[in-house]
Amino acid sequence: MANIKSQIKRNKQNETLRLRNKAVRSELKTREKAVTTAATAGEPTEELLRSVQKRLDMAAQKGVIHRNEAARRKSRLIARTAKLG
């Protein structure tokens, strides 16, 4: 455990950010899976796809994922749904 006051605070901040990032990443995976499942079942995916794109952009904006990763994941998801649907 750190003895320096600023490092103790920094450790608390890092833990808070880690938990937030983990929650956001988990939500992204869940939403992407929902789109893929809907596309496989032949259901409409426009609304789900739009929500995933929005969340990916928000995660990139907040620094949870890199903006190029967000673009890549959006591109792959659109291609996957087009192929399945």
C-alpha cells in the first residue's frame, strides 16, 4: 500500500475508472451479441445497430476504447449483419 497521500488518492481513482471501463466494455459486448443474435434470427436490426454504434462512439470519446477500434468494430458488425440478414 502506498504511503504517499497523492498516490493513495490516485489508486482510488484508478479503481473507480477500472470498474467504469469494465462495465462499458461488458455493455458493448452484450449489445453486439444482441445485434448478431437478432440478425441470425432474421429480425430487424436497424434500431439495435444504431444503439451499438452510438455506444461505441461514446466509449471512444470517453477513452474507454480507441477511436480506431470503435470504427473497426462498427464496420465488422455492419458487415456481419449484412451477411446474416
